[in-house]
Amino acid sequence: MASVLVLYHSQEYGNTKQMAEAVAEGASEAGADVALVNTNEHRYDAEAYRDVDAVAFGSPDYFGTIAGGLKVFLDDWYIARKKDRRGLGDKPFGLFYSHGGGGSARGPLEGFFGRMGTQVGETIESSGAPSEAVLTACRALGRELVGNA
Ligand SMILES: Cc1cc2nc3c(=O)[nH]c(=O)nc-3n(C[C@H](O)[C@H](O)[C@H](O)COP(=O)(O)O)c2cc1C
């Protein structure tokens, strides 16, 4: 069974959380074992990332970039990988983000996470609370990730 991680930050309204849950739903429907982790609640253990087959990263736009909790994960991942690369290299990944109307985090999101492997699908964007169309795209991303795991 494929192991899929949905690692996201959501703190203000739950907008990014709704998107993350839809990605997780799609991945579960496709038969994956899914871990859903909000970096606002937990610091994700970069060692656990070694066992992940595919991953989705989701962030709110904070000052035109990713949320600090996700940056902490990237820092932890980088340091763990310097010690031992096994399981921390190339993985299929998907991206999603929400913003308050300004929405300039796409560049930093794709830039930071581009180093994690090969992107699956397009980056999904939501202005404020996700619409049904956005949630449908998130579910499809979850299914697609499993197909690439
Ligand atoms: C600290 C902070 C900085 C933000 N900066 C921006 C910004 O630069 N551009 C923008 O469009 N929205 C910005 N927002 C709005 C959030 O990106 C938006 O409300 C998002 O949907 C919140 O996601 P969440 O409900 O999952 O926490 C900011 C919100 C916070 C709390």
C-alpha cells in the first residue's frame, strides 16, 4: 500500500486545512495509507519522511511566501538528508495554497518544494475558502499522487 503524506499549515480560518483534507480523501479513495499533518499543531519528524512514497505540501500565503512551519520542515529535511540521504531524495509531490486575495506565494512554494522531487499535476490555488471546484481538484491531486507513488 502506498504511503502518502499531506503536510500543510493552517491556522487562520482552516482554508488550507479543507484543501489538505480533500487531497487526503482522494489519496485514501485510491487506496493509500495517508498521514495528514498540520505544522501548526506538530513539528513533523523528518525521519518519518524516509518512509513516504508521495507527498502533498500545502500552505497559506504568509507575506508572499510559505508558512514558517513548513520552512521548519524544509530545514529539518535538509539537515537529515546531509547526515543520511536514504529515503529523503526524489519523491513525487503535489502543491496547494490559499491566500487572502493577494496571492504571490506560488513562486516561493514551487521554488522551495521543487527540490523535493517531481511535481505531480499543477499547483492548486484558492482565494479564501476553497470552492467546490478547488476541492474537486484537490481530491484529483490526491488520487494522482497515488498513481505516481
Ligand atoms: C501572518 C499572515 C500573513 C498573510 N499574508 C498574506 C499575503 O501576503 N497575501 C495574501 O493574499 N494573503 C495573506 N494572508 C491571508 C492568508 O493567506 C489566508 O487568509 C489563508 O487562506 C489562510 O489560510 P488558513 O485559513 O488555512 O490558515 C496572510 C495571513 C496571515 C495570518
